[in-house]
Amino acid sequence: MPTTKTKQKTNKEEGQVLLRIRVRAYENKILDNSVKQIMDTAVRHDATIMGPTPLPTEIKKYTVNRSPFIYKNAREQFEIRVHKRVIDIANPNAKTIEALTNLSLPSGVDIDVKMM
């Protein structure tokens, strides 16, 4: 029997531009407010939005000694949680991109923007 290869469908069409915004923060409430602000700005300029898509929370754990001399076996554990969201904007115009670059977001929110 001859085997047939299945073709994978891709979402990229000819001439379609995708703006992918990745937002990261330590606190989820500040992150959600920032994402809402980004989405409101994009909707105001008639952009097509897909998302926000929550990504897995990155958890970094640190274990340290409580005391260096006595009670050497006693330890404390600390963790940092990094919450992440992804927003896709299809076919953004120049006004949308300009409005997103001029957007002021609270401190502690990290944004990565890629054009695909």
C-alpha cells in the first residue's frame, strides 16, 4: 500500500501580518489590567485580536539555610512566580502600532513584541 503524507495546514496566508505581544509580570492582577489596556487600545483602532492566551506560570524556587552555624539543617524556601499572556493582533495598521508603542503600562510588566 502506498503511504500518503498528510499536509499540515498553516495559518499564514499571503500578505497577512501578525503582531505577537507577549506580556510577563510577577503579579497576575497587574498583568490582567495591562492586557486589558492593550486590548482596549487595539479595539479602539479596529484591529483583529486573538487572545489573551494564558501561558504556563513559570515558578522559580530557591532554598537557603536559615543559619550558617547552628541549626544548619533548617532551611527556608522561597519562590517567584512569573505569569505570562500572549495576544495576537492580525493585520495591524500604522495607527495601531503607534498607539501600542505610546502606551504607558505599570512598572513590573515586561512586553515583547514580534512581527510575524
